[in-house]
Amino acid sequence: MRIACPLCGERDLREFTYKGAALALAYPSEAASAQEWDDYLHNRDNPAGPTRELWYHGSGCTSWLVVTRNTVTHEILAVELAENAEEASA
Amino acid sequence: MRIAGKGLINRKKPVSFTFDGTVYSGFEGDTLASALLANGVKLMARSFKYHRPRGVLTAGSEEPNALVTIGNGASQDPNVRATVQEIYEGLEARSQNRWPSLAHDVMAVNDLGAPFLGAGFYYKTFMWPKAFWEKLYEPVIRRAAGLGALSGAAVTDKYERAYAHCDVLVIGAGPTGLMAALTAAEAGVDVILAEEDSVLGGRLLSESGEIDGVPARDWAEATVARLQGMANVRIMTRTSVTGAYDGGTYGALERVGHHGVVAADLPKECFWRIAAKRAVLAAGALERPVAFQNNDRPGIMLASAVRSYVNRWNVAPGKAVAVFGNNDSAHDTAADLLAAGVHVSALIDSRPDATTDLPVPFYAGAHVCGSEGRKALEAVSISRASGIDKVQADCLAMSGGWNPTLHLTCHMSGRPDWDEAIAAFVPRAGMVPGMIAAGACNGVFSTAACLGEGAGAALAALDGLGVEAEMPALPAAEARDYRISPLWAVPGKGRAWLDFQNDVSVKDVKQAAVENFRSVEHMKRYTTQGMATDQGKNSNVGALAVLADATGRGIPETGTTTYRPPFQPVAIAAMAAGSEDKGFAPERLTTSHELTVKAGAPMIEAGLWYRPSYFPRSGETTWRQSCDREVMHVRQAVGVADVSTLGKIDIKGPDAGALLDFLYTNMFSTLKVGRVRYGLMLREDGHVMDDGTTARLAEDHFVMTTTTAAAGQVMSHMELITQGVKRKLDVRFTSVTEHWAQFAVAGPKSRELLNGLLDAPIDGESWPFMACGDVSVGGVKARLFRISFSGEQAYELAVPSRYGEALFAELRKRAEGLGGGVYGMEALNVLRIEKGFITHGEIDGRMTAFDIGMQGMMSKKKDFYGKGAAARPGLLDDERPQLVGLKPVGVVKQITAGAHLYKDGAEAVRENDQGYVTSVGFSPEMGSFLGLAFLKGGRARHGETVRMVDAMRGVETTCEVCHPVFLDPEGERARD
Amino acid sequence: MIDLKAKSACEGLLPIEIGGVKLSEVAPAEMTLIAPYRGKEAALAKAFGGRWPAAGETASVEGGVLVWFGRAQAMLIGTAAPTTLAKFAAVTEQSDAWARVLLEGAGARDVLARLTPLDIRDTAFAVGQTARTELFHMQVSITRVSKDAWQIIGFRSMAGTLVHDLQRAMKGVAARAI
């Protein structure tokens, strides 16, 4: 598998580590309810199709990336810097 | 028997080698199989299960029978295919799975028991009594059945891993692959041409046709020469592409040192990872055998193999060769044999309408239905409408048609389609993104069509790359239609073999169907068809055709088993190359490492770092003596320890304080410049991630310390926070762990030591507890932190790493001069346990600030990472395990880490578990073992006695629960 | 006043030469990591005469070179960073943090191909280009300084492993040439 890092270009999978759903960027506010915390920490969709994932280019530029990937075909549809991702909070 | 002809052997270079100790001679260019056949050796192996005598079936990497062991001792390679192994002077090959010898194999008795040993025999027979399996049945079966054996010694040969990149990867260098590579290369893109054979040309090397009016082999040679002259082409011979993976990544195994005496440092094999933007699969096709009674006698081989031996290696595989097939390949083979002057005793074609002009006894609409001979073929039986004829033959060339080598197209879960016209599976387009199958592996068999498909596939690949190119002029070549009439198994009694490698017969597959193993995947596992080194390359399609017939379904409905990587066997040594010994993981060494090792300190691993356990002195016979002494040095004089391994992160910017406020549970923006504060960091789920001290060196400049173990994790965590969670913060940070060599100077005489060393002396007032700032050592700008992990008056002194070794030596000398010395991890551990300071032994990922008694550090005035999650009721439950101290009060005065705690008098069973011990040390000052532990509701239980049981070590004692800080609870020493 | 003796990261380990490929330690020089604050990128670039390196690039500046060193940062090598930069960027001295070696020779690229998944073909990695990537198990910075010479910067503490891994690859490549 190869991921096209927006800064470094296409790189081998081994330079990256996987964190989980990109939802991890949507950190709840201090006032969030218990349900909101539960959703943030534990509840994830498991789609057969495109999914948004958080990857870390730890052996490269140390950018966090949001990778849109199809879980059926393994096709990578988009890679963006986490700082530009729609999930990212303040 | 060697015959005349212009093969690819170098008759000027004879090569001698041994097989089972006998010396034979071949020529440069021979494989072990061709050389043995040239010497009249037909018996090369014993079969897996029944120990039946076997000869070579093929001339390629799909060989199921002729597996041998090469070499001796640690560099012994089992299960090497004789058809792949090139001979070289001094090669030692041995047959496998026989005793005492290949010709007289005692285990051949299995074959007599064959009626009882069919499919599922093991499953049915060795079930009862259950206990017999491990002790009796399995060892006996394993000894009787099997392939070659490993030496049992650690591998001493070198293996290698490497990466390659290209625009177009062409897999296979037959007519299709050569044409594809040439077309792509002429368009100027980077091409890798990978070929598993040692010579490029594929089937052109084994056949007798012409291309562009010259022998096909000469055309191949000329084309290869052209490719070799192009800077954008990389030709990789002896390289088998073993797998297709996501994103255009391909695995490939190169045989580097298998074809000669290996020079020191030369790898035996190299495992390549090739990243290709596009790929052309030109893997060709594999001929398939026909199942008939006793179709496994040495001398019976595939027609394509016979052509290879005759044309490429100038070996006649027999004196009288019979040829049997259901397609035109049989006729081509007979023609080649005749042209080479080999006697063809019969040509048998199962197609009733077949004709021939060849001057050979011809049988149309007939089948070979049996064979005779003991350890080699002597005659074949031919059944036709009029009855059964017997024909003398010491070799039978059989052709059941061709299977496209489409395995790689299925490596990403793709399934092939059945093509009725050629009675074979063909690849479905697009099954591996970016890869195009062309030529024979795409079900196109004439040379002309292959050349066209190769060029066409290259154009498609170029188009995908955005490169324009035109269809080249295609060379003229044979363009005959492929005609075949399916024939999988000749009806008849006895055992007709489908899978030679696993001894699976037609009867076994039918038996599986009878027992309702109707799915091809179930049949495979029940009969073991398609397993081991050839992975059913010779038998899959035949076996599923028999299964389809037995279950009354068509072949497409029956389907195939799943083709998975690797396409060829890959030694684990090749995949893991470089990871042995010191290559296993990077070693991180501190600047004091050399001196530490020289001092005789045993080193222990802390993550990737190496740290001293203790520094033995003469007269000390146990580690405890050294450790106790080192602890007392710190408590009574001064000790020095290298603490460079702790993570140090330099944080700068207008929002540096704000970032720290969010990262840590407690407040940092209020910290005064020149001061240090202890902080606690949580994960998003509210559990403790790490702890450490952070110093404020300037208004917008902090240096954070992490634990050794969590340094990398904290760094990536901070990246995540600043890039995605608090992305508006204007702050930058970087690791400076490596830049600073940092040493703890701890003990009542620590200030005295420093004042003899620092360029300007310090005092307690200007450098109070938790102060930090710049100092100078021998003119070198250094940093001093007054922090303590021992509870004593202590400092940490940091200098740029280049001075680390010199400073360590100096500190050590001065500490010893003051009645102290250097100390290792054991003493460091005791010192911190005495003070109740936690490490990752305690904060193991399951603990909250509440659990470790630091709930007071969770600020109510601000938000911090993990705050909301940490506030969940379950994480604040009074019954959660809480950090406590333990002192032994029973007869046994020992505490052991990992031991579990139970209420006094309670039975030591899981249901009664109250907690466990996380850290243990012997305090020389207190003369007692001390433990840190987690105990249910422990903070309210100080003074209670609990039962400690270590079932692993067999230690049991009674402990008193106490506050985790054993020594100087007011912290006066550190402030001294 | 005591005299602290300095020791370089690869002292006692290098140089080595195998099969025409040479691995040597680059003479220690000042290394300063410069990371611009938000919105200060342009001002910082201006301070370097507009020669701030884009991702994967290097830029020659007076007395030294700026090597792109990862997300939003570059390493200034060979000269001290002007103190005025602190207005625009986090400026962190790292001269002692790294082992800096030079791999050179006709076979150097083949040696690297044993260790890094980076595409180092001429078309993908020209002279003057740089990358943060892996060298076997380690995160490193690789810069192509000339046709056959590559600068590799790895963690100082891992200098021994850096040399070990490169040496192993050098031996394997050299053995093929025999």
C-alpha cells in the first residue's frame, strides 16, 4: 500500500502508522455530554466503502493525515493534512 | 541422454556435481533436472505421502516432484526444485523423504496401504484416543510424510531485502513480456523486466518456431540485447514476482547466490519490494497433466517439459518417447522429438478428429490408460475403441492443455473467468489495479498474438501514465489457433494422480464429493490438494474439473480456490533479511555507554535504549550488594546517573503555555521563568499517558521531559494535538533528546560536587528546589535543573552530547571522591520506590489520575486533554484499584512484582482478587522490601494487612498496606 | 576550569570503504532547526533572501544550507542562525543531536536501495533534493548532494546502528560486483 503524503509525495506504507477513524480529530468541547464522549471515544461506523482514517507519517515529515480509503477495494481516494480536514477542531 | 543440437548449454564448460553422493557431469546452462536426465537419472524423489518413486514432471518452477536438498549444515536448503536449481562445480544435491535410500525406501510400504490411506484418512483414524495424537500419532505421521528437512541450525547465509521503483513492471520475459518491455522502453519510461528464469525468452527458448524469419530464440536474444542497451530498462533475471499488493506494490524474490559457490557477503536471495505505477503480467501459461492410472511413474512428464529438455538442454528424456495429448502441443512435441532424432513410439490424441502428417504410430480418439515399469516407465497402455494396445516407451510426454498463469491477478481477491473455448480460467480485467494481463497468461497462445498483446498492454500502460506512443510494427510469427478438447481424467480403475506433490488422486477428490465436501475450498482442505510448494499449479484445474463432474456442476459454478501470495516459495530468511542480530532493532546508546560497559555494568534494554543495571565493584558477588551500595551513595553522599534517555521536547512560541495547559492536567502557563513543574498527561479516554517535569526557560520557551518509554508517543501525540485538535495554537516544538547528555547528580553532597565543577558556584537560595537555568561547565554552555527522582537534594546537569562522555567521566570521578559513585537502574528504581514515585510500571495505560492519587492535579480552572473522559463516573469509582505502598509483615519478608493481593485469610482465587504488585525494591535504609501496588479502594485501607500470593514464583506473604511514600514524606531532603 | 573533550557522533566508527562505496562522517557543523511561527513564513523566507526550502528541497544560504526537515521546518547546517530569526520562528540548536554521514560512490544508490523505501531514481530524486524517510528501521533525513553522494542524517544515539545497517548493505552490494 502506498500513501501520497501531501508534503512528501507517494510513500510506502511502512513510513506510516494508523490511528483510527478521523473522528479522533473532532475533540469534544469541555461541556460535551456523556453521550457525546461515548460517541467520540467508542462509537465508530464500519462501512463497506469509503472511510476516513487518521494516519501519521512518523517516518517522514511527521504530518497527521486524513486518508479517505475504500475498505472494499483498498483504493485510496484522497489524502489531506489533518490540519485541513473537516473533522479537525479548533 | 545428451543429443546433438544448439541448445542453451555450453558444451565447452563441463560441470561436475553430486546427487546422493554420486558424481555426475553436466554443462554450464544445465539445471539439476536437465543434467540428471542427461545422465539417465529418472528417479529423483519420493512422493509426500505414499513414498512412490517420482521423476521430474516439468521443466520449470512449478515442479511438484523433483524436490531436493542442496548443501549441508546451517546453509542447507530443503525443497529446492531440481528444475530451477542451476548446476555449478561442486553442487551437492540430495534426495528427500526416503530411508535408507532413494532407490530402496522402506516407507514405500505406505503405498501398499493406500486403499486405507485415502482422503480424510488422518482425520478419521487418528481422532481417538485423544491423548494419542500429540504423543504418538503426530510424531509418527510427521516422520513418515514430508518434504525436506531444515538443518535446525541458525541461518548463516546472507539474505537481502531491497526496494525498486519503476513506471512499468513487466512480469515475465517470453514473447509477450519482451514485446511489452520493448514497447514501453522505447517510449522512454522506466521499465523493470523481471524474469524468474536465468535466461530471457520464456517458451521461445524451448520451442522451435521462427519470428521474423529467424529462429525465435535468436529473436529473443536480439531483443534482449536491445533492452540491455537502454538506460531506462532494468532487467532482473532469476527474479520471481511473488505477490501483487495494494497501490502497485509487488514482491519479488531474486535468487542471487544459488547458482554458484557463494562468496562471503553475497546474499543467497534478495527479496524485492517493487513499486510500479503500471504492470504488465506476461507470466505465460503452465501445461497441465492428464490423470490416468499410474500417471506418476518416473519418465512421465509434461510435453512442454520434454520440448524444453530436447530443445533447450539437448537432452533426450527417453529412447522411445510416447506422446499423449488433447491439443496440438502434443503434435508439436512429437515433431520436435523427431527433428532431434529421438524415436517416437506413439502419438496418442484424445480428439477423434485429429490427424497428423508425422511419421509416427498415431492413435486418434485414444487415451493412455495406464503405465508399467518399476522405478521408471517401460510401457504405456493405450485404450481405443478396438481395445487396449501396449506400447514400449521409457518416456511419456503428456499435454492436457494449458492454464494461463493468472495467479497474480487474483492476489487482491479477484476471481478468474472460465473460458470454454480454451477450457481454462482466464483473468478478469482490472483485478489488480494498474496491472494488465497479456499473452498466454491472458489465454492467448499463438506467438503472433502474444507479441501483439505484449505491445498492446505496454501501450495501455503508457496511456495510464499519460505517455503517448504508437503501436510498433509487430514481428511475423506463428499465428495458429489453439484447439483443445477437454480431458481431465481418463476413465479406469486404479489411482490416477491429480496432485503429484500431495499424492491426491481422482478417487480422493470423488471421495470428498461423496462425503459432501462439495465446495472447492473444502475439497482442497480435505484432500490436501493444492498445498505445499507448488500450491496446486499443476493440479488445481484438473481437481476442480473432477469435483465439478462428481457434483454434477459445471466448472465455472464450482470455481477455483483462492490464489494468494507468494506465487513461489519465499524463505522467511529473505523476507526478514537484515533483521537478525543487531539488525533486529536500532540500538540507542547514551554518550556514557562506552565507559559504562567498560565499568562492567550489565546493560538492560529500556525501549530501544541501553541503560546500566548496576555498576559492580570488586568484592560484590550479587547485584543486590551493588544496588544497596549505590542506593546508600545517593542517600548518604552523592550518586551520578545518566538520564539522557528521558525524552526532552523543546517547545517555543506565543502559545507554548497554552499548549502545555491543554496537554497537562495541571496548569503550566502560570509557571515562573526559571522554574520546573511536574505534570501529568492523559489520553483522550482519560487514562494517564505519561508524566514528567517541564521547565520554563523563557516566557515563550519550555523544555518538557517525558519518560524514556513514552517519548515517541508523546511527540506524535503533541503533533496530533497541534495539527488537528488545537490547530490554531501558535507553537512549535522539536525533540532535543539527542542534543543533550543529561546526568542526575543526587544526594546530600550533590551541591558540593557541582560547586567543584561548574564555572560559577551555586547555592541553595539562588537554586532552590525546582529551579532551572543556564550554567557553564568548563566554558561549555549547560543547563541545570534542580529536580529529584530520588527524594534527595538533586540536580540534573545537561551538556551538548559531544561533551557527554567527558562530563560523565568527570562526574563519576568527583562522586567517588566524595564517597559516592555512579548508579544504575536498579538503584534508581529502589530510590524512587522509597519515595513512591511512579513509572510505567504503575501508569500502564489502565490507570487514571484518580487511581494514582493525583486527582488533585486535574485542574478545575481549565480544559485539558482527556478531562471530559476522565470525569466519567466509572473512572472515579471508590472500588477502583488505587496506588498503595506495601511492607512485608509476615514470616516471609519478600515482596515480588506481579504478585496478586487478597484479603487476609481469603483463598487466592480470581474471584477474590483485590489487586496486584507493580514495583518492588529492597530499601537498604529501611532494611525491608517495599512494594507499590494497586489495591481496590486502597487509599482507605492503609494499615490493613493483605495476603500477597505470587503463584508464578511460589512466594506468599502478608503485607501491610501503607501510604506509597515510604521515606521523607514531607520532602524535606529534596529542598535541603 | 575543567576541560571537556568533545566527541563526534560516529567517532571510532567511520570512515569505511567497501567495494568502492565510501561512508564517512561529515565534519561536525552547526545545525539549527528553524520552524516558522504562524503567518511568519514569508518574513522568515525574506530573512534568508527568499531562499526558504519547499518540501523536499534544499536551499543554499550564506555560509551554509537549509535542508527541509519535515513539516514546517528546515535545518540550517553550516552556519549559526541569526538571532533576529527568533521573531519569526522557533530556533533550536541541534548540532549535537544528529549523526551526519556521507555515502558516496558509484554503488551508493544501490546501497541505499537496500535500506530505504524512498524512490531514489534520477527522475524522482535529483541532486539537491531531500527527504525524511526510513533507513531500515530508522527515521532519517536523506539528501542527494551530488550524482553519487548522499548525505544521511540520523539520531545521534543510533549512530552505531546507522553504520551497522549501511555497512551490511555495502557488503551485499559489493559482493554482487565480484
